[in-house]
Amino acid sequence: MRWGAPVQFATRLAKWHEPPKLCQSAFMAASHETWGWVLGRYDSGNPPALRRLVGGGAQVRAFPPEVLESCYKAANEVYAEHSATNSLFKKLYDSVVPFRSESSIWMQIAELSYDSFIIRMRART
């Protein structure tokens, strides 16, 4: 049985409702704290790791547009396959697509422009 199979999801959801609400709240709090820790480690650990790689001779290059487009196409094919065979995946994916579109607009205006500005300023100083 695949992870995303509806029967297995229903079993997991039933298991989630077994503990008292207080325990569920503790699980959620621990999950949120863990995610914050993981994200912090990711954001703080990657810059020095990149410096070590480059210092060891690695050449860092952006993926060519053709590679990115090919990956994008392949990912969408996988999403379509999963959507055709897994109703839960389809429901989740169908909610992610519009969110991603809205989020991308914000990221382009706020985050991308700020990051680009900081990179330009770092080069000047």
C-alpha cells in the first residue's frame, strides 16, 4: 500500500484522534518547534557548507534553463499521474497550485527584489 493511499490516510487520521486533545496540542507545538529548528539549521548551515565546497574546488553554477524546464515538465507529469490515481493527492495538489501562484507574486515583489538589492549592495561594499 502506498503512503498516499486513502485507506492508509484514514488509518493515520484515526490514530491522530486517539490521544487526548492536550497531547495533540503538545504534538503540534513540538512539530512547530522542530520545523523552526530545522529551517534555522538549513538557513544557517548552508552558507558555510557552500563556502567549504567552493574552497575545495567545486564550481557552483546555475542550472541551464533547458534543465529547469525539463524538470518542471517531468514534475508536472508525475503530479498528473498521482492526481489520476490518488484522490487525496489530487485534492491537496489542486489546493497547492493556486496558493503557489499567489505566493509567487509576493515572493517576486518582496523577497526576490530585496534579495537582489542585498546582493548588489554587498558587491559595492
